[in-house]
Amino acid sequence: MPQKILVVEDEPTLARLLSYNLSQEGYETKVADHGGDGLQAALQQPFDLIILDIMLPGMNGFEILSKLRQKGNKTPVIILTARNAEEEVVQGLKFGADDYITKPFGVAELLARVSAVLRRTMSEEQVQEKSSGGEKVITAGDLYIYPEKYEVLLNGESIPLRPKEFEVLLYLVQRPGIVVTRDDLMNIVWGFDYIGGQRTVDVHVSSLRKKLEMNQESVQIESIRGVGYKLVTSAGKKA
């Protein structure tokens, strides 16, 4: 089932651009061009993410965000702010926004930020999370990942990973069975301003794959030629 994104934006061209590009990435989108309509839509049905403009007719983005959080709605929100509007960013984050994008922005940046926020807030149906002594543990087959400690256990044995290898693995594990592009990995793990090429991703994935596949086959990173990579567990292969 595709993840659902609510776009609250009153500028028609930008709203169409957002909706089109999100749909091309496989997301299901709904657009509201009025503050009141956006709030009503967010409260009437569940969404995985809300992209919220600040300047809206009827009710501004801050009011919408505040009312959502007051009503216990925890849907992650990315706010759209004007250039050099630091006060908007600060206020939005105080009201409970999860991230922000400054206008004008590129499509690649938008999609990367959407993916990053969804990854951080992924539901338990997509990633099994357990609590052990107050610590967050993410599992995939025989793989146990402790994000707070940058620690990985496979079949009960510690797997020493470099920081970037760990971050690549964490991103793949949180999208089990889904093909992740090299560009996505580059943007999420190394950042938008990284000047290295995709070869950097390939080298880290190759090293990571060797460490994971040593003496076991329960967790593997598969290459999708010309696209990127996906993580597959033995359970996923049987399905």
C-alpha cells in the first residue's frame, strides 16, 4: 500500500509540481489549497506525512500545525518556508514540525527530505522495533541494529562497521525489500553538498555486503543493475 501524503499549498503551480513528483515516486497524494480544508483533511483521515505551506488563506500553517498537535495528531510535518525566513523555521519547529524546506527548492531535495522524514517515523508494520532496557532495537532477520550506539549484531555476533557503512545499512533495513537508488543513499548518508560520485556509495555497499555475508546468508544486499540496492532477508526470499 502506497504511503499517503497530504499537500497543503495554495499556489496552484507548486501544488501540482509537488503532487506530480510525489506520485511519480509512488506516494499517494491529496492536495488542499485552503488552511481550513487542510486541517480538516488531516483530521479526517490518516496520512503518513503532511507537506505544509506557512502562508495559506483562512488559516496559516502555524495554526494548522498547532491545532494538530493539540489534538494529539502526530503525523510528521514538513513545512515550506520562504528564503531567509529563519524565524518561520524556528517557530515551525517549536510547534512540532519535523523538518522544513526553503523555497525555492529542487525536486531532488524535496524527495530526499520526504524520504528521510518517513524513514525516521516509519511505523511498526514496516520496521520491527523493540525496547530492551530503554534502548531502541531494529531487527531484520537475524540482524539487530542499535541506532543509538551504532552497534550491529548478526547471529549474536558484533559486526564492526564504519559510520557511513552503518548509516547505509540502517537506511536499507528501514526499507526492507525496496530498491533504494544510489542518489537517495548519497543524499541521505553523505548529504546534498557532498562532491564525491556514486562510486563512493558502491564502495561502501561492497564493503558492507562482505561483512554481512561472511559465514551467513540470512541477510543480503542485492544489486539492482543501473538503479541501486535493496536489502533482503531469508524470510523475505521465502515470501
